[in-house]
Amino acid sequence: MSNCSPCSITRIEYDGGRHPILLDDLRNARRGKGWTQKALADRSGVSEQAIYRLERGIGSVATLNAAMTALEFRLTGIGPGKTLAEQLRARRLKRGIALDALAVRTGLTRKTISNIERGGGSIASLMRLMEALAPKAKRRAPERAYWGQGDKEDRDSRFTPPEFMNNIYAAFGTVDIDPCAHRLSPVVAKRRILLDEGGDGLIDDWSGRLAFVNPPFSAQLKWLQRAHEQWRVGNVEAVVCLVPARTDSVWFHDTLTADADICLLQGRVRFLDTKGGSQPTPFSLMLVALGTTAQQKAAWNGLVDGLWLARR
């Protein structure tokens, strides 16, 4: 990009080249979630190499859009639209700039600009377009004030606090496997299945005596079904799941209530976030236990307030 006009967006020196601060912010957003490049690639539906190149200013607008969607990364100072390409087109139309005039201003062809406005093109060309149309564009601050229904990643990047886990260990014993583990989670387990290492607890077999599951809440039903399946086939002797108290699915009523012991917890648990802070859940929680004993349930009753539901 050394042949384009000077950019009024702040630049950074990185890997021997000059790239807009947008890409630096994108990389920081990934790291802020505790994701590796592979984890972002998996969530974006692209290759790890594509993310590596993206963070160095190389690649396609399609890759950038996919990464921005996975990270819930948005910009302000452009215009309305669901994608960056749509925002730039809205910006051009609002300013009344014809494609031919913008082509002269940016040094890009009319065809290239049209392609970018449809979500295609290269990152290098996109940045030149942004320099001309939205030089003051910047990252929109992430909204993390509450666990809203639309704030998927916020709900999924929360970790069971150590004091709660101490009650789990005391009542049910040592955790042999954490199938939906996170590197920042304080859960102590003999084996952890980590997404950023290529593992997937929804696919990989579980093992051991006790599994503890604090799953991504946006995929709660999938994880409960997986826990039930792994317990039923005998891969683990017992499973304890900490999940929101959602009881509306047919599977919950027809299958889970027949096989699991379910404890409705009193009060709210203060979950940890990726930055070390804590916040209580805005919803009630329940403990779903498969294969646990009456003695273990009694031990839990002595540690945590709650109500065990009668087995169907």
C-alpha cells in the first residue's frame, strides 16, 4: 500500500509493513477473548492461515467480514449496514459520490469499488476506500454491561468461580474431565478439552469418573444432550452440569427429567469474566447431575442452598 495517498487513520508499524489501526484492533479483540488464531478461524469458517494473513493486512474482504462477525467487532463513523461493505456503500451514497469520481480519488477501478461494496475484493483495496470515505472510522466499544439475549459471546465467556468449584469438589469429588474447558477457567480437572488446541467436547469422547460441565450458555441444550449421551454409553460414570434453569424443551421433559437429578439453586452465582472481574447471573441456575449418589447429593445440600426436584 505504499503507492496510496497518506491515510488519516492512525497507522502502526507491524511485521515490516504499515497497516491501519483497524487490523491492530481486530487482533486485540481476538486476544481479549482469549482466542488463538486457530480458534478465530474455526469460529469464522476460514483457515488458520487466512487469519494469520488477515492480521498482517493480506487477504480478502470476505475473510475480514467473517472475522468481524465472529468477534462481534463493529466500527463507528461510517454508516448504517450489517457489514463493513454495506456501511461503506451507504457512506458513499450519503455523500453523493459517484463510483467514477471515487475511483479517481482512490486510484481504484470502478469495478474494484463495486466488488468491495458487494463484500468482495482485497483488504488492501478496502483500506484505500476507507481512507477516502471514512478516515475517522474507529472500533465501537464492546457492550458488556449485562448478559443480554443478543450478547452471545458475553454470555459464553464466563467462568465458574473457585469458591463454587470448591463445593463441587467437596460434594462430588475430583473432576476427571472438563469437556468445554477454557484456558482462563479456574476449574481444576485431570483432563481438559480445549477448543484452541483442536479439541471439541461435542465431538471428542469424554472419559473418567466425574465430568464437570459449565457449557457456553448459548448452546446449553446441545451440551446437556452430549453429557447425557456420554454418561449413557458409559464413557463417564457421573456428570455435573451448571446451567441456566431453562426447562422448556421437549427433550428436557421427556428424557432429562427421567435420568437426571436436578437442583434449583437459591441465589445467584458471580461468574468470572476474561478480565478477572465478576458479575452475578441475571437468571436462575440449576445443577444437573447424572450418575451421582444420594450421599453426594446430601453433601451438596450441606454446602449450597437449593431444591432438588423429584425424579419423573
